[in-house]
Amino acid sequence: MEHNDAQYRTWLELVGDILQQPAGASMRHEEQLLDLLTESFNGACTTRNWVSQKWQDHVIACWPWDYLPVGPPGDFTVDATTQPLLRWYALTDQAKPRSLGRVPAAVAGNRLKQEWDEIVRPWGVSMALAIPAQMEDSDHSAYVISRPDRDFTDQELDLAFLLQPILAGLARHLALASITDNTSVPASDCRLTVREVSIVTLLSSGLTAQSLARRLSISPRTAEKHLENIYRKLDVGDRLMAVRRAYEMGLLTPPAASIQLNRSGHPPGGLR
């Protein structure tokens, strides 16, 4: 349960970050959202799926973006009669998170599950957890976390229930943003993951790699690996340049001045 609490706090930080951005700028968080889902559930990849009125599944976003080797994600469609999870939602009219391994035999028997496993096993997505974001009228969408060979645990399903209202709200917010604001965001703004943006934020406060490791409860080696990835993505060579580049890209907000100077150029009172 402590793991779920920690993950939930991370998600609240992401929500706060998205909601503070201008509508158009918030669209850059799609990749970060999918990446955090993959991390939270120890998945191999995460997709955002839209289901048509004919109950065909369209993968409209994927992270990692090139994980599914079938060309553009939008080209991959699935008939509900062959996908056990889609069959569950189509037949039961349920709107709660569900893992493929928890679809009962009365809905999808062993033969159907084996047929589906043969289709997707080469991609490493045999097991899947669907978290519906919206299931109203003809608009059905969900986030799907996939991994090769392990069904999702009770603890992970509990986390999915906790996150479902957050994901539903973010889906509506991002959909509205795409309609009301066509502001384009440079592709370079989207290259850092949620964890990496958090690390750059900590770097801006002067933390060292060892301090980062203690703060994030990770090993110093893992912290160094994160820093290497950040430097590579930002095309810089050290922490100071990484922070500077993050400010230039708008990933960090410069701190507001907290002390006003008097006419002599010094802070008021005994604050010199």
C-alpha cells in the first residue's frame, strides 16, 4: 500500500503540472503521462486507445512511441470478437479497470485467449491492464498498460482504481485543449520524461547526484544514469547547463523574487 501511496503522490504532481500549463502547452504531457503509466505498473508499453462504434480498437498513442512494430500506431485495429478485454467491456458494459488475466472464461475462453496470445506475444504485450478514461455514448477510450508474461496483481489493480478518476479528468482536459488551443509546442519540449523533469527541478535547487539518490530513494548509479540521459536529451555536458537549458525550454519556471530591494539597492530591515 505504501508503494501505491507514493505513486499516487507522483500522479498528483503531474496533474498539478498539467493544469498549470496553457491549454495548448499541456498537450506535450501526453508522452509523460504514458511514460508514468508504464513506470507505475512495471509495464513494457502503454497505449491510449479509442474504440469505434463498431467496437474496433484504434491505438492512437503509444509510449515508447516505436514499441509496436506495426507502422504508425493508428494502423493497428482490433476486432472486439478477438480481443478478450474488449470483449469484456462490450458484453458487460462495465467501466472499471480490468486485466486480461481477470476476464472470466464465460466471456473469453482459453481458446480465444490463446489465439490472442499468439497474435501479440512477438510484441511482448501478452498481458494487459485497461483503465477506461471515458465510456459514454459512442465515445469509448482507455489507457492500456501491457507487458510480456505476468498478470497484474491486486495491488496494481487497486492503484488502477485510484488513478482512474485522474486519467478520466486528464483525458477530458487534453481533449478540450486540442480543440480550444492549437498552440504548437517544440518537439524538444517533450523529450524528458516525468521523472527526468522532476530530477532537473531538483538539480535547479542545487542537489548533487548522491542527494538526488537519497531524495528519490534510488541508488547513486541509477541517479547518474538519469543524469546521463538528461544531458544527452538536452545536449549539454553538466548540471548547470542542464538547468539553464531547462529554463530556456520552459521546462522550469524561474523563481519569483521574494525580497524587494529598497532605494539603496539593499534588502529592507536587517536582511543584508
